[in-house]
Amino acid sequence: MKKEKKITIRVSEEEYERIEKVAKKLNMPISRIIRNLTLIGLEDAELLNKIGAFDLIKLIEKLREKALGTRNLKLANR
């Protein structure tokens, strides 16, 4: 068996209660629920990357930063 890595996360009390509710409903340990949700999210992220969504997100962020940077510069010069 491959060596597993441990990851520690922090969640709000509300988030924890939501996770706990799902774990109880499915009769699973919270750690297993977190692992399953993480793997689902990772699969979604990998799919988004395959279709080029990450590149689009990066481009939008660059444009946003440029627009906000330009706007902030104009406001500072007033």
C-alpha cells in the first residue's frame, strides 16, 4: 500500500455542522466524507482543466487585475 499523506484543514462551525450532518446521514466517519468530497472536487477541477477553463480563469483574472489597477491609478491621480 502506498504511503498516505495527512492534510489538516480548518472549517467554520457552520461548515463542520453541515459536514457532520452528511456524515451522520450516510453513517460514515467525517474523515471519509471529507476525502470523498475532496476527490469529487478534484475530479471536477481536472475536468475543468482539460476543457481549458483554468486558462480562461487566469485570463479573466489578469484582465480584472489590469482593469482594477488602471482604475486605482486614475483614482490616485485625481
